[in-house]
Amino acid sequence: MVSGLVTLVNTNSMKPPISPLGLDYLAQSLVERGLKVAVLDLCFSPDPLSEIENYFTKNHPRIVGINIRNTDDCVYASQDFFLPGIRRIVDEVKKRTSAPIVLGGSGFSVMPKRILGYCDINLGMVGDCEESFPLLIQHIPKGRDIKGIPGLIYRDGNGLVSTGFPHLDLKELPLQSRDFVDNERYFEEGGMGSIETKRGCNQGCVYCADPLIKGKKIRLRPPDHVVWELKRLLQKGINYVHICDSEFNLPPEHAESVCQEIIKERVHTKLHWYAYCSPFPFSEKLALLMHKAGCAGVDFGVDSGSDKMLKTLGRSFSSREIEETAKLCHRHGIVFMYDLLLGGPGENKETLRDTIELMKRVDPDRVGITIGARVYPGTSLSSSILKQGPFEKNRHLHGETPDRDFFRPIFYLSSQLGDGIFPHVEKLVGDDERFFFPKDVGKSKNYNYNQNIALIEAIRKGHRGAYWDILRRMKA
């Protein structure tokens, strides 16, 4: 029997497997405070419930943290809802231990109170947990008041109470050893490692849940801490890494500093890395630095090529800036993808045509097409929908069981197009293989990484890198 143990449970079973970066970081902070930590990673388990039973037969932790990375696959065509399976895991943990259970993770942070109620749990944490979770561990056994712990959701006699979003100073975090998760196996079966250079997003995209997950205040990690961590990953044989920031180049000065540190420490001679970026601001200086620092590819979330739609979606750039960014990437040899989100408020055949024509003209290496916007509570899109009259009669909404709290997957798809958007986009795309929009899978014409058999097989054969780039190279 292990005493004083903190157990962290990873519930995510998506394949190809994605390393639970947040649990790795949290475990480091707990160990730095003298706590014993074990990660119960269910990602690779053929029978998660049996593994939970076996684990808690041998171990008796003082507290259990359960990570919820995704509530669903965010894809209109499949609408795969993960929370019923996660609730079975939570129920099994409850059966096997009397220790306090705390829910957390990016998926949990989107709708924490609703998920706590669904899973019948009394404690949860949103956002950064590296300081808040150790505080909770100190308070619970001594019966101290937990109301002052930031990021906490707890149940009292009046229901669920939130203490507010934590805004952790990332400069105070310890250097990350990346020893608490089997990152080598994730690299072998998932094709890439992961890292953060910052947290938070201050953009105004109407559909996006990232500000709910990581906060609206941007907090930066010191570039030397980032590069120290990259060296640790390289020591483990992980030489393809994806930067998980919402937008790596916001603010651009921080992105430049990270690139300069990578070059200074000569990490670029061994490392291939990818990032999500905004198409604006994306300067010549940053393009040069990213290329020199070993950037293997950039995924730009452009959403649309129509200025009307970009404004409606709350984007801070125009089609002209999308064109300029493409020119910079071509000029400096940066492999890049433009990601589209089609079917949002006001989308029609004209805006679709403008978007596809722009993509063909600016010639990114690949174009990802997602049809329909997953509606999340707390976003501007969800607020506007609730103001549009009878929820059940809203012709823009699609989902198996629409509800007013947007708990189960609900998608916004402009009623001017409806399901007719699929054949219309197919016609516009034609035979252009730069577009991730396959023709032979009916409505499933969204590209979806979850349970993508071709992608899993490519990684098994040795392909490495961002999933869109692996798929690109498979067709080359």
C-alpha cells in the first residue's frame, strides 16, 4: 500500500494517441512540492475499467485527479460524444476509492459545472492547476476553507460554486523534466511530442472555446525554459514536436524570442517542430526566424476567404492578409496549411465560392475543411443563438439531442446551405488534392484525425510530424 499518493488519471483514448501534456506539467509541480505522484494512463488500455480496478486494489491515494481533454470529436459528420465513456471511468474510480476526486482538463474547463453534475462529482478545477491543485491537497485533510483557491468548482449547500479563473504566472513554474508520462510511447504511436510556450488567448473568435480553457489573458513562458524542455524531449528521442499554443505568433515578439533561443542553443539542428499561427501578424522577420529555427510546418486557422465571413466570425484579419502570409511562406520555404471553418452565421454560396477561389489562388500546401461550428457554452456564438428565439426551432442548429446548455454536440450550419453545403463544396473543390475533403465517404467529408486508420498505419510505418503534414506526405 502506497500512502500519501496523488493519482492522476488520463481518460483520453483518441487514436493516434496524444500525450497528456497538462498531466505531465501538473505532476512536475506536485513532485516539486514533495508529493508522490502516479499517472494512471488509460490511453493504451484495452480494458480501462479492469485496469482501474487493478490499480486501486494495490494503491490507496490521498486524492485523485481525473483529466478530461475532450468532450467530443468536434466533427459535424460523426458527432462522437466522449462524456458517457468518461463517466463510466469516473464511476469505476468512485467504486474503487474513498479518496476525494477532482475533475479537470481542457474539456472539463469548457463546461465545468455541467460536467460535474453529469459525473456526480463535488470538486473540479478549471484552467491552470499547477498551484491550485497542491493548495487543495493541503486544505482538504485539515478541513480548511477552500473558497480562496483559484480555479476551483465545488459543491456547497446551495449548489456548485466557482472561485474564478486562475491566471498563473508561467515564469514561476519549474523546469519541466517530462518524466511523468510515457512520452516515448506517445511519440512511437502518436508521431509527435508536444509543448507549450504560452497560455491564454485574447482573440474574439465567436465560436472558440480556447479563452474558456486557457483564459483570455496571455501569459508567456521564458524562452530558455521552453528550449530546456525541448532538449529534454530530444534526449528521449522525440525530434518532432507540435507547439500547442492557440496561436504561436501572438504576441509576435515572444515567438521571435523562442525561435532565437532555439537557434542560439542549436536545437534547430535536431528538431522538427510545428505550430498553430494566426495569419496576422505574420512578418518577414518571423518567417525567416521560424524557418531557420527548424519549423517543419504551420497550420494557419484562417476559417474563411470571405471578408464578410471573417468579420462575422470575429477574426482580426482580412483576405488580403491571408494572401500576404501565403506569399511569405512560399518565399521562405515554409510548408503551411490553411484551415477553414465553413457554414458559420451568414455563410452562403457566394462566400463559399470566394473562400475556395482564394485558397486555390494563394496555393497553400494543404487546405483543411471543417463543416459546421461546434457550439460551446460561454462563447459569443452560443449567446447569440440563445437570443434568436425558440431554441428548438432554430434551423441553423444540428445535433442528436439539442439542449440549451450545448452540453452534447450541437453544430451551427447556416440554414442558407444546410446539408447541401457538402455537395456544393465538393463541386467547388473539384479534383484539387490540396484540400482535405475526400469524395468517397458521404457526409463524412470533414477531415477527422480521431480513429483515422490511414494515419495510424502511417505512423506505425515510421511517419512523424503534424497529422496534416503526414497526410500531405502520404499523397506526395
